[in-house]
Amino acid sequence: MSGEIYSKAYIARCHRTLKEWGAPLDGWLVLNTYDCLEEADELFTCELCGCTQVRFVHEMEHRQYFERISVGCICAGIMEDDILAAKERDRLMKNRAKRRKNFLKRLWDKTLDGAYVLRYRGELLKISESHVHPGHFTVSLGNDCTSQHKGKPITNFLSAVHAAFNLIDPAEEAWHA
Ligand SMILES: [Zn+2]
């Protein structure tokens, strides 16, 4: 639920705002999407229509415009002139958010060397704390590993679990294909 109302008047208002900004009315491409309730509890305000109830944010860019604009589903659909594509992205994000929620409830087993492991989708995830830098964690899945989450070192178990989920269930980027 983006909370946005999709109507002709709504589209006209979005176009009017884009015109005021001197921005292109269509031809925008989605650069990135994210769930703003993933680790925070504040909804996002759509930069185009001002709707304050956006959960899934679509970051849009245009070759002929100097900055990115972050919007909700329907505004994204208007900017790229493809409401269905935007709704499909929203749907994928919603499903992944549900999977993450369930993943966070899983219990990890502690190993003899003090690491934590979880078998998920037939693969083994591991969270281990650095001996050199106590309080810093590394997450690994096979040969993939990371000690960062959202561009920052992982310094608590919950961030490590989020990073583990991102390793095993990366964000859907099919629309870039
Ligand atoms: Zn909007």
C-alpha cells in the first residue's frame, strides 16, 4: 500500500509538478528501490506527490535531469510511463519484505568456535565475530562474505542477520535487464 490515489487528476498534478521543476514528464528509469520499514519505522514522503505513506521507495533518474527523485509506486509508474512495471516492483519488494520478516525469526545455532550458523534454502549461512576487532561481525555464504551492511561495518548481531538475508535473498533487479 503506497497510499497513493491513481486518477487522471493525480497524473495531471504530477505532470504539473514535474513541469514546474523543468523536469521531463516521462522516460525516467528506476535506479534503485528499497523498503523504508526494513530497519527503521518511518514511512517515506514521496518527493513528487507529497504522499507521506510510502513504504517502498522507487529512486528514479533521467539523463536529462540533474538529480534523482525518490517516489512511491504510482508516481514511479507515471514517470516511466509504465504503471504495471512499477506495481510489479512493489509486489516483489512486498514479497521480499515478508521473507525477510520470517528470516529474522529463525534461530541460529552456535558452533564450538563461537560462530553462528543457519541452514536456509539448502545453504549454510555463518555469522562470526572478529577476533582482531571484537564487536565486528562477518557474514558468509559459501565463498561470498561481507563485513558491511548498508555501507557500514557490522557491529551487532541484528545487522549481521539482515546482511545474511541480503546475501541469500538479494534484492530483485530483474527490471534492469
Ligand atoms: Zn507520489
